[in-house]
Amino acid sequence: MKSRYSKLFEPLRINKVTLKNRIVKTPQLFIYREPDGRVGPRIKGWYETLARGGAGMITVEEHVVDYPVGASYVPPNRLDEDRFIPEAAELAEVIHRHNAAAVVQVTHAGPCHDPRMFEGQPVAPSSLTPPVEGHFAVSRELTVPEIRKIVEQFAQTALRAKKAGFDGVEMHMAHYALGNAFLSRIQNKRQDEYGCQGIETRARFSKEVLERARELTGPDFIIGVRMSGKEWGHELGTTSAEAVEFARIFEKAGADYLHVSAYGYGAFAFCAIPNLVIYPEPAEEAREFASRMKSGPLIPEAAAIKQAVSIPVSSVGQLDYKIAERILEEGKIDMACFGRALMADPEFPNKLAEDREEDIRPCLRCGNCLNFLMLNQPVQCRSNPFMGNETTMVIKPAARPKKVVVVGAGPAGLEAARVAAARGHRVTVFDRNGQLGGLLPIAAMIKSPEPEDLTRMLDFYKVQLNKLGVRVKTGSEMDAAAILQENPDAVILSPGGTPEKLKVPVKAGARLTTNEQLKDRVKPFLKLFGPSLMSSLTKTYLPVGKTVVIMGSGLPGIETAEFLAKRGRQVTIVDEAARMGDGMLIPWLVRFKKWMKGKGIAAYNGVKYEEITPAGITFTTREGERKTLKADTILFIAGYRKNTALEQALAGQAPELYLIGDARSDQMGYILGAVHDGANAGLKV
């Protein structure tokens, strides 16, 4: 069957290797090695899954050329000594097993080396105090002999990659790594042959790396370069025109392809993950960047580079296959790089080739993967609970098909139903609400489609349950008796958590409402209009006053504060919790805190609630000051606690009984935890 995405599936020759298509997996880290750093079943299983999924080229995550000072994550991927060649060969082999090209990125952390994790002070072209990035340690300036040694380390690592069976290497000269530090006037203040005086001196380190690597590996080995097409948000940042000149130098020095990314400062922090730049709202200086979201935010710089060189150029940054097909057709790039999309569904290339778009599990651009990486923890995907668990979580046909009842159609229940049905069970889903998704539709309304579109998750489940023959009955309140009347072989309970009770004295006439009350009011309109339209309609009318005090500073409270502030409300956040942001991802929280100041959102954490009266909410601050805030609306954001009532009622009566999601644990972890819990239940039944 011929795919509608013909350009994506057009072969491409790089050096002597012909890629079967132009879909490339990016080299982001996963931290899947064994605790002692060995290549084990987890990392091999993941890379084999990626290769089996149909991408034309798999770029294995960064391997360091110098240990420990060249490393930035624990355990590091090492290829700095010959003894690591056999392990690298295992990764190359599982990729080649599925007719994908295997390239490994090689890098030196340089200024982003963290001395709290590894011995040794970071090294860089120049020692800057304070460091360019606030979370970096002060680097030591490299001497010329040290620079030449690192050049040789890069080249020797490339040779080891060749001996391990890789088709090529990708030299990391982008972002925060040492290679880019030489290219960037922000970090390079030298005045010698590797200094900042001009394009040639700034590029000398990269040029020497490429030339020496080519000398050692020979003419037929792929050598690519990952580079920043622009450094955003800094007056000394690399410009697009300068990046074009670097690209010409790289090609002349022996590069076979260029992978164009970007780096940013200030309002452009994390711009290689573009939707972070527009959260909660783009800064004024980022408006033009924000306008690119639907066409590939980093593509203009990549296109400028492509016009200047004759070797293949790829790019990255919030691409989906529709955008990728268009920009390939327009000749702006030669290959499309996918990171998060392949995490959400490693099989998406195969599904696309087979015209099964509806079966592609969507990336929601939530940022959970980045958050795990920032915490130096194995990466997980909110959409895909099987990611990194390929050897332990396998959907196999059930030994005996069973009649399975799932109660609750939130994320946990939907995933449990999908997995159980995929194994051959006869599944019926019951939910007391009039629509699927649990809290997903409300969350989608609050978040809006940008920067995170939760409606795509809901649409995916609707299609999959229908294709798998799952019966869905909404508007069905199921107690123990009703469940048992279905004569199930197994019951999966996902009724959601129990809302917390407000434990603060409330006097008559207080202008108090709760998120649960607002949720009940909005449900019928959500069913009628859908989350996207409701998100727009709420800009016209909301059943809250002009001034709002939100009781709660965790993720739900912050998202509600953002939602209301964008709709013209004056918002104040108060909470007994000592710190703001429980449950919120680190990069999103950092950006929210900056944004809230500009919006005039005040926050009081570590308070002791006293009472809620018609005059407002009274509390004692952590400093001991008694304070009363007047408000048109005081909004209590109830958290959720375990809900085991239905489980207890069915105990000993259902042949198999599983409790999942928020009902099972107070610490479920929002959507990610719910989806993962549902998948495990679907595998067990």
C-alpha cells in the first residue's frame, strides 16, 4: 500500500548508506543503562523497538568522549575506551536487525558537566563568572594542548563507533555542549587560534574534530554534525547567518550531513522543545518564534543552511508527520527528525506507511520526558507506558479470553480497556458521566490546545476502543450489585479518587466554591461544545468573580490560576503547602513563576488557614502575620484521596478484582501514573 506521505518514505543516500526513508530518531537521552552503566535488556529493548518501528535512521543517544569530565548524566554512555566497544556493538546490532541505519552521537559535556555528579571541574573555552547558565558550575578554561587532546578523543571515539558496527557518528556541536561553546560568542572569549575573533577561529575546534575523525575512519563512514541554527535571546548569540557560515566549514571539513537544532536564553530557554517557549504565554520578544509553531519553529534556520550546502540537512523541534511531509516537499530540509513523537509511538513510521494514522498514539507535548531527564531518572512517556519496558510489558494473547468489566473511563480505565481488549478479552466500559475521559475533557479545556492538546489522547482512545470492539456505556452508575449482574470474569475499578473535604471554618454568606462544584456545572456544556470551543467560550463568561483567591498551589491550582488570569481575573494563590508547584514539571514551573509576576499573581505558601467569611479568607502567613484577603470568589481546589469503597464491596465476590488510578493511590502521578497503572492492569487480567 502506497502511503500518502510519499516524501517521508523516499529513500535518501548519506555517504555510502541509503536510508529506507527520511524519518530520523533524534539523539535524546533515556538513561536506560543498568545502574552500573552496562548495556542491558532495557536499553537494547528500547532501541530495537525504535528500529522495528520503521524509522530510516536511529541516532543513539550521546556517548561521551572523555570520562568523567565530559559526562553530564548518570550512568553515562561511554565510548571513551576500547573496552566499551562490545557494548556499543550490541546497540548497533539490534538497530541493524530491522534495516535501519545506526548512528551514535558523540559529545563532550564541557560547561554543562555537573561536578555534583562526577569528579572534576567543568571545562570550557573560557572561564566565566557567573556561568552563562545559572545552574552551571564555573568552568576552567582549557589550554591549547588540552583542546588538541579533546579533538583526538572525539576522533578516537568515532573510530570506536566504526569498530562497533555503527554506520556513522553525529558530532554534538549544538546546545550547551563543549562543541557549541567554542562556536558561541556567549561562551568563547578566547583570543588565540580557537578564539572568538572570527568565524574561522570559532569553528576551528569543530573543524579539527571533523578532519581528524575523517582521517581515522576513512571516506565511507558517516560523520554528521548536530549544530544550533541560531542562539536565541542573547545579544551575542550565534545568528542564522553565522550558522550558515559554520555549516559551510563543516561540509568542507568532511561532514556528511547536518542536523540543525537551536538553543536559547531568557524567554527562549528550552527552545529546542518549542512549546515551552509559548508557556504560559510567549514573551513579547518571542512572538515571532511563537508564530512558527504550526510550521516547524526551527525550520527557517535549517532551510537557510540547506541553501548553502550540498550535503543532506535535517531538523527537529515539534515536527509532526504532516508538517514534515510539507517541508520536505518544499525542499527546506532533506530529513525530518522526531524525538517525542517516536517516544509516544515508536511504530508511527510503520503505521504511517500502512495508512493507519488513526492508530498512532499521539505525543501531547506534555514535557514529562524532559522532566525525568532533568531529574536524572529513566525517561517515561505519559502517552506510552510501554516505553523502556519492552522486555517486561508485552501485550500477548490471553490464555483464556475473559469477560472484563471496567468501571470508570478516565485515562487509567481507558488504557486498561484498550490493553485488555488487545489481548483478546471481551471488555465493557461503564462510566457514570455522559462522556469518556474522566477529568480529561476539563483538563483539555483549562490547558487549551496550545501548548498541550489533551483532546488528541481522548480521540485516540475513542478510535482504539471502537476498533477493538470494546462496548462503552456512559451515564451508568455502577454499584457492586450492578457490576455482579454483568457476570464478569474480571473487574477493573477506576472510579477516580475521593475529593478532599475543606477543613476550614466557613461562615454563612462566604463566597466559597470548589473545583468539584465548578466541574459539575461545566460538564454538560463540555459534552455539548467540546473542550476547544469551551476554552474559547470561557473567555466571554465564567461563573466566578473578578477577584479570585485560589486555595491550592499544586498543579491543579496553578493551572486554574493560569486559566483565570488569562481570562482577566485578578488571582491570588494561598496554600498550606510550604512550596508551590507540587506535581508540576520543573521547566513548566520555572516559566510559570516568571509569568505570574508579570500578571500580578501573588502567592502565599506555608500559611495556616483561619476562616472563610463574607469578608474574605483569613490566614496566618509563615512569618506570623494575620491577613485577610477580600475576593469575589474563593475557590477551593480539592485534591483527591484513595477511593476503595467499591473495591471493598466487591471483595471476595468478583473472580478477579483490580483497583487502579487515583482510587488506588494518593500519589498516582496525574495522567502519566494513571495511564501506566491502567496498562499494567490490562496486562494482568
